[in-house]
Amino acid sequence: MQIGRNIAFYRRRAGLTQTELSRRLGVTPQAVSKWERELCCPDILFLPALARNLKVTVDQLLSVRVVCRERS
């Protein structure tokens, strides 16, 4: 599953912490952490709000293409 890495990448790109994103979605920071570590996936009902908050499309969140790595 790629969605966890995509969430983490787009969240950082949007300048949000896990806590900020969790507050916007009405979930716990632990839930966002688990999504990003791919221990579980967000419920499908969260995808539109998640994409909106990360300023991407749902297709981009679900993409299996490797997202660009942040340059050091």
C-alpha cells in the first residue's frame, strides 16, 4: 500500500504536523501516525477531506507512483 507514504509526503509539503491534520479531520494524532506508517488505512469516507486538507486529489493520495522525495 502506498497511501501512507503519500499522506506523509503531502502533509509535510502542505506544512502540516500530524496533530494539525488530525484536528482538521476530527481524528487522533495516533490515527494519522498509523496511516503514515501503513499500520492501517484511513476509512474511505475520510479521503475527500484528507485530499482537500493536503491540497491534492483523491487520485494523488491513492497513486501507486512513487512520490518525489524531499531533497535534503
